[in-house]
Amino acid sequence: MPHTRILVKLNSNQSISAPCLLPQTLNPRAQLLSYAKSKFRTKATRVFLPGGEELLTPQAVQEVLDLCHERRTVGPTFLLSAGEPYVGALAPPSPARAEIRACEVHVIAEDSYIDPQAITQLEAAAKLPGMVRAVGLPDLHPGGKFPVGAAFVSERFIYPSLVGSDIGCGMTLFLTGLTRKKLEDQTGMRRVAESLRGLETAWRSPQERTAWLGNCAAGDEWDRSVGTIGGGNHFAEFQIVEEVEEGHGLCSGIVVLLIHSGSRRFGKHILETFTKDDKSVSLAYGDPKTAEYLKLHTQACNWASKSRDLIALRIFECIEGSRWALPETIDLDTAAHLNARLQGRRVLDILHNSVTATLWPPHAEAQYQKPMFIHRKGAAPAPPGTPFLPLPGSRGTPTLLVKPLFSELNQNGFKNGLSLAHGAGRMLSRNEARGLSRKYNNDVKVLTEMKPMEMRGGGKGRVVTSGYVICDEKELVWEEAVEAYKNVEIVAQDLEKCGAAKVMGKCVPKVTYKVRNDSLS
């Protein structure tokens, strides 16, 4: 039986080492651990390679040995640990090692259209050092450098660009005091829409904004945007719950408010700070720069959540009047009281632009799991314990409520990267969508004062419900048109087919707030 000449070292004191002849065995990892006792008189439970890569399985150790034989290189060095983390500077795997540890790219889209450019961007991200798994969800579409609608699992390295500029962007669902009857016809929807005023300007004074944000305040250059929705695909939308499973704090016939917004210019500032020299920059876990990014990342996520709460408060002031009459000045105590009231209305709050530490892979036994990072760029987090997630379509099409599943079919969440689609996903680029103006003879009222109809051409048979959209930016109306997005029903079907989720409810949009120019209204 062939032997492999290796060098074993104590991880805690790497000046202590011993050469060994490792025999061919079914469990080379167990053999390595036994050397800790025979050579160093200590018990080892973990095996590392120089640079910090941990070998959790016999197969991982055998891959290193096979590579050594194939390339006829000097025998490998293994560091044996009694349970402590790797000691030393972390480094990416060698090119040869990275080659055999190629990241698996998995796209969940049996029926959903996926732009080839998005696949190319997904594959490019999969080649980054430390990347373990790249998952394209059914709403996958091209981004700037990396795609949107994807989850990326990495070992030891964090990539700010795989979170993106709108750190903490997400959706919050609130109960409202509106009745279904008030939104049943165009007149009622228009009245609600007309009451939504004053949401574009900075909220109150710098001191009051700081009181609202508390310890996630970032300075008034950024904080002056708190409580504003922003552009692009962000919105605040009144929806009627048409159907829903019992036991989730919702029932059919009620009116809810879904808010989609993020950290505004603050998140963009953070991304640019860390990627100004290299869009693909990697931050090694344990490095002070990584700790700084994670601290700002957490601050931006909290900022975004507080901003969505404030958007809700401003809207409730508009539509519920005296119930939310605010004092002349907001101090810390008043802000805390208002936050507590809002929590009574809040059904859920999720982030779909973030990086999260997790034990991976989810379908492995605990002893074979290891800490890794899930980057989500336009992907809703779906770890065990998540009750349900909103899956919005586009203006006039429903928001589906989906429940994450964990089964053999999706390997306990492994296949979908513990993530679900965060929306329908773009079918057309924004530039392409502007061309829809010709289809509707440049009449934006077709899409802002919607009547029930079956979409033509690019709509592919989707039925649009009646609704009212507040959007005073003409180009944005076309960019966010129904035809610019995929069919949310098909996106949900793809999630169901792979065993990642099931649809448990549906909400129909009635009044959508995008942006208002008060000087024009």
C-alpha cells in the first residue's frame, strides 16, 4: 500500500512538528487526528491546511493527498487542533486546491426565464476565492457586476459586492386600520392615494431623526433620508389579503401595508468605501477591516429597518389621522413609545441584501458543519423557523405569501442556499422597459389608474387587478410596468417544484406609492 510523506504541526504552536508516513486508508482524517496523540501527546479534533482551510471529512483530506500525488509535489502539511480556531493569517486556497474545490453553481428555474448575462455573472462570482456555493433563484437577473436574485455561500471570506449598495434593503409587512370596503373601487383607492402627501421630504429635525434611529444613526448626511422610500423598485403598497393559511397573524379580507425600501445613500457609501479600488475585493474573517465592514453592515441593516418603520408611521399619520397624532417634538422616549406601537402592527421584517454567518451545509450532521457566510443579493433569507415570506410581483399583480420548506427534495435548504426569491425579478432592463411607452401611446394613466385586464404581448396572459399607482416620474412608470417583470406565479411554481417553498396566501395590491412630485400635483 502506498504511503504519503506528510508533515503534521500543532495548530496552537506551529514550531512543534513531526514528519509522518501516512498509509492509504479509508479514513485518512482519523489517521491524522491519531498522530496528535502519538506525536504530541494531545487530543486533536480539527484539521487545517496552512492558510486556514478546515478539512471536515475524510474525502476532503483524500483530495489533498490525491492532488499531491497527481502533481508530484512535496507532501502536504496538516495542522492539528484541539478545538481552537486556526492560528495565523487566513489566505485563499492555492490555485490548484481551488480548482478541485470548484464552487457548485445551481440555478432554480425550470420555467422562469433567466437572462444569459445573469448566468455569466453568477458563474463569475462562483470563481471568487473561498466560494462554496452559488444559487440563482427564479427571479435571477443581471446586476452591475454580479447578479440580483442570488445567494452565495463562502468560507472565511466576505464580499461586499455580493451584498450590494443597498445594504439592509428588505420588506416589512404591517397591519392597517383600513377596511376592504374603502379599497373596493377606483374612487376609494383614489381617496387613499390623495391622502398620501409629504412623504418625500426629510422627516422633522436632525435631532428628532437621531432620536428615532438611536444607536444606528449615521450622521445627518445620511440620516436626512430616513423615512423616505427611494427610487427604483422600492414602494409602499396597500394590499388586501385574499387568502391565507391560518396561524400567521393574518386573515382573509384585511388590508395590510407592505413596504420595500433600504438604507438609501448610507449603504452605497459603505460599499464604495470598501470597494473603491476593487469591485471584487475579499475581506478575510478575523481581519480588522472585515470587522469594520461587518459593524457598518449591521448598522445599515438596522438603519434600513428603522427607516421602513418610519415610512409606515408617516403613512399611518396620513391615512389614520388622530390615531397617530404626534407631539410637536420627538425625543428618545417618544420615539421608543412610537416604535412599541408600530411593533404591534408589524407582522414581519426581512432583509434581502445582507451577509449572515451560518453553519453549513444545512443537510450535514453537526460534526461536519462549519461556520460560513451566506451573501444575499436580492434573495430572501429562509433559515429554519421562518414562518413565511412575501413574494411581490409588480404593480397590479399579486404578492404571494410563501412558506419555506425543508425536506429531502431540497436537502434541508442546501439546494436553494437557505434563501427564496425576493420578488418576480426583472424580465426587461430599465432601458428596454422604457420602450413600453410606445405600446401604450405614452399614456401613463393606463398603468397608474389600472383597470382589470389581461395583459397583451409581453404580459403573457397575466391578469392585472384594479389598482392605483402614485408615481410622478414618467420613466419610472414604464420601468416598473407589469411587463418589465417575470410572472410571479411561475417564480413561485419553480420554488415549489424544487421543494423549497409552498404558497400559503395571496395579497392583491390596491394603492401603490412610488414617488410623488408635489409641485406637479
